[in-house]
Amino acid sequence: MKVMPPPLLPIFRSEAQVRVLAWVLLHPGEEESITALADRLSLPWLTVQREAGRLVQAGVLAERVVGRARLLSANTESPYYAALSQLVGYAFGPAMVIAEAFDGLPGVEQVLIIGSWAERFLNRPGPPPRDVDVVVVGEHSRRELRRLNEELEERLGRPVQLTVIPLGEWQEAETGFVREVLARPHLLVARNERE
């Protein structure tokens, strides 16, 4: 027997719906047409239209019609907005995408998200982040990191700023930058577990 999602909040009913929800909620203040969203997520237009309609009807997303285009945005007034944004942020947002990208990369000891994205993710007030600031602790090929940076920007749909800090400098924590990173909100997304 198939259990249906509750009609008042039909979320997480399909992978397509989660992808639509995650993209829109993780880009608050931005609008995306159904056509552009279908292209960006590599989903059929009809699927995006159907899932977006359900999310708009539930009040999770907002919709604005301009000509023939339906523009979607996060409904930041929804009582579900804060909790859903954090949930999809954990499960499908920059933290997960960046952790996957750096998983098993030789020479990388830790990866942290800092700056405005970490602050919003940890419920600190402020405007929506425009980029994702990432600190990579360790040593790895600069060419490979540039390639990885481009891939992350494509997947996240926003600029990604990578800062590499050698392990010794990180452990000593004597530079102003390292001390500031450690003192401000940050999110550890990957760590090399040594045996």
C-alpha cells in the first residue's frame, strides 16, 4: 500500500520535487522560470510544472506570472520556510555538495564553509548569501582545485570562493585569518579521518 504525503504539505513525494524545492529554497530572493528550472535540473518541463504547482498550492513556493512565464521563488513568509530551508540545505545544499566533492581527495584534511552562507545556515540573521566561502585545510593540486571550484559553481548556481590553508598554519592558528575563521560561525563539512 502506498502512503500518500499529507495534502496540506506535499513535500518529499519524489526526487524531482526535492530537487525543485531545494533549488528554489536555497536561492531565496531569486526567481526562476519553470523552463529555466527544468533545464538547470535536467528534468522534464511537465514534471517541474506539476511539482511546482503542488508546492505553490501548499504555500511553500511563491509564483508570479510574467507574460507566458511562470516565475518561482521561495515563499519566505511561509511558516515552513525556515525549517524546510535548513532541512534541504543539510540534505541537498552546499554542505552536502561540497562534502561529496572533497570526499577522499588526497592531502585535504578538512573542509569548512564560512561567511554568510554558514551564518544563514546556522540561523544568524542577515541577507541571503550571494556566494559560498570554503576553507580547504591541507595541500592539493591547485589545478585540480580550480577545476573542482568550477564544478561546484555549476552545481550550486552561485560563486564559490576557495581558500587553501596549509595544515601547519591551520594547526598553529596564529594568523589573523585562521583565528577569525575559528571565532566566527563556520560549518565543518568534511574531515580526513585518520586511523
